[in-house]
Amino acid sequence: MNIRKIVTLVDEIHTEGGVPVEPAARTAVVAAVIDNPWAGQGFVQDLGPGIEATASELGALLAPLVVKALGETVEAYGKAAIVGLDGETEHGSALIHTLKFGNHFRDATAATTLLPAVEKRAGAGTVFDIPLKHITDATIRSHHQTVEVRVPDAPRAGEIVVALAAAAQGRPQARLAPLATEQ
């Protein structure tokens, strides 16, 4: 795996709707910009060797970094893969939609739910939204949220941006009724 750069973003919301948020709502994202392991090979039928060579190592790198960046207990999480224009969306999916990648984040946060994801092919500087869900109960509405990310110079044509996102809470000032009230 060749990493060009790692980007860390931390966001704190102190006021929402004109009302103080106490404690501040904190989210963190850590994104690695890596060479696409399948770049320049044409159509690759068997993505397995690239997954084996990259996914676990990438998950092991990013999971502790995003937990540390958040600096609080993780309650919601998500992931992303943005593939440069010379790759396929499937290349990003191959890296993040495997237990070899995701279990590092689940283990670091004692999570049990599936990691929500966004993946797409796009040029450098594209904005993408990482969906977040509660780490143990995907039906907790307050934790359904997104975090907006942009890496200005990535992904280049032969790169993939792989990111993990974490939140220490649900949406600021969340006040929707629990899902159970509608069932």
C-alpha cells in the first residue's frame, strides 16, 4: 500500500438552532489517500489479491487514528471510498466492504452494526458525505447523520481516498421520536 497523505478533520458544533449544544457535538474523519492497487491494469476480474494486500492494513491504520482524533467515546460511525477517475467504484467497494477492513473499526469501538458507507468515482476535490449510524443499534434515529468531507487534491486519477468517520453523539439538538413510536 502506498499512502500519499493522511487528512484528519475534527468538527465541533457549539450552537445549533440558536441553542447551545452542551457538550459540543464532535465528529472526526481520518482519510488516507492511497494508490489504487488496480490502477493501470485494465479490467481486473479477481480483486482478491488487492483486497488481501491492502484492506486489513488500511483498516488497522485508520481505525485507531479516527478514534484518537475524536478523543471521546464513539457512538456513531461510517466509512467512505472515493475512487479517482482512472479506477472503478468497485475498487473502492472492494477495500471497504470487507470484514478485513471494517472489523478494525468495529473492534476499536465495540460496535456491532454494519458500517454505513459512501463510495463513488470522482475527481480531485470532490465533496462527499459520509453517513453515520449508531455503533450498536442502527434504529436510533438521533445518530443518523452525515459528515461532509473534501480533500482538495485527491483523489488523483490513480488514487483512492478511503475514510473513516466517528461521532461522539447523535445530531445536535436531535428531537425526533424513537422509531418504536411508529411501529
